[in-house]
Amino acid sequence: MANAKALDKRRKSIRNIKKITRTMELIATARFKKAMDRATSANDYTRRITAVVSDLARAGLEVSHPLLDARPETNNAKILVLTGNRGLCGGYNGNALRQGIKSRESLQEEFKDVQTEVSGKRGVSGFKFRNIEIGESFLQFDDQPKFDEVKIIAERYLQEFITGKIDRLDVTYTKFETVARQKVVTETLLPLGKLEGADTPVSEEAKKGESIYEFLPSAESILEEVVPSSFKVKLFKCFLDAAVSEQIARMVAMKSATENANDMIKTLSRTYNRARQSQITGEIMEVIGGVEALSG
């Protein structure tokens, strides 16, 4: 039978761990709610920009921009992998890392030069452990990525694409769909391709081939602003989705850890009670034996 004192010490240790995991679960829940609100707002903004360009295209106006067209010759590609700075979030970082490596290998079959950039300490460590060379790394993003910080990265990508340094940009991240569903995906952000998505709302005027907008000074000048802005918002949304998904993964992992701690405490309590009962019985028998020895 295990020692009762050792069992009690272990039970207290698990109770302390349970307090930590429960606290981390509550923190992740609070952060998740804030991150989800920001991601939802960004998603609405992205859809609205897409809807504007959709109306332009359906109204017969020519939508042309260097960021929309694929290159006739493609030699250079870049992939950005979004992971977290911290662990204790289940398979979140591992799944993103595996998908990023798989997508990188796929790009290497198609392009001569593939550059890899990583966001998050866990991703950087993972690539270095596998001896995969990475270029830029971003460690400043946490549960609330700021648009101004992402904008700097986006503008660099735009400049590299326009000047021909890269012909394609892919982003691997964990896409937030619902609280119960997140999946790791790799999306091509440059070239943007057609912005007139099939899931965008169509106005009655656009269906008739009429534009519901008046453009001053011209549609072309507005597109010069709208198309790059669309890319920046899409990249920002990738960071927001990744942040939300990380908090959900951490919330679920800490909840599971807390439940496991409860189960272990119950099991240890039963074992402790049996050990304590056995110890008390042994002590009583020793007292009885001592009394009998004195009586004899």
C-alpha cells in the first residue's frame, strides 16, 4: 500500500496545478472573446471591400490592377507561417508547423526559389530544429495583433511583388470558422486573383449591369487604393484568425487539463483513504499487541 503522507503531498501538488490550469483557462476565455470580436469586424470589412469590387466587375467596369494578375513566368515564391509565441495550447502550433512545411515543399516543386518567413517563437524553434532556413521572423504578435504592425509587413510584400522580387505569396495559418471549428489552411494572397467572389452580395443594380456608385475622380484611382487595402486587410485577418484559434486551443487544452486534475485528485483521494485506513488499522493492532504484551 502506498504511503499516505506521500499520497497527500502528491494530491496537494495536483490541486496547485489545477488552480493554475483553471486560471489559464479563464484568461484564455477572456482573450478569446476580445480576439473574436476583432476578427468578426475585420471579416465584415473584408467582405464589404470585396462587394464593392464585385459590383464594379458585374456592372461592366474593367477591374484591372497589377496585384490581381498572375505572372506569365513564376520563379520566386514566399510563404509566411503563423504560429504562437507560447505553448500549452494543444496541437495548435504543431498543426500549423506541419502544414507550413508541407506547403513549403509543395512550392519548392513549382518554384526555383522559395523563401520562408515565420511569425511566433514556436514556429521559429520548429523550423530551426528541422534545419530549415528562414528569412524574416516576427515575434511581436500576441493575442491582439495590431493593424499598424501587420500593415508594415503587408507593404513590404506589396513592394516585393510589384518589383518582381516575389511572384507569389502564400500564408499558412489556423482559420477561424466557428468556436467549435478551426482548421489549418494555406491561402495564396498574392496575386490576389479575382476579387469578385461568388459569396459576395449582389445588388439589384449590379445584376442589371448598372453601377450603384459614382466615382470621383475616377474608378481607376479608387481601385488603386481599394485593391492594396484589400490585401492588407486580408493579411491582417489571417493574423486575427490565428490569434482567435490559438486562444480557443489554449482554452480547450486548459479545460481538459483541469478536468484531468479533478479525476486524478479523486483517484488519489480514494487511494489515500484506503492507505490511511490501513495505517490506522495497523496502529490499532500495534496498540492491542502492546497491551497484550503488558498484560502477559
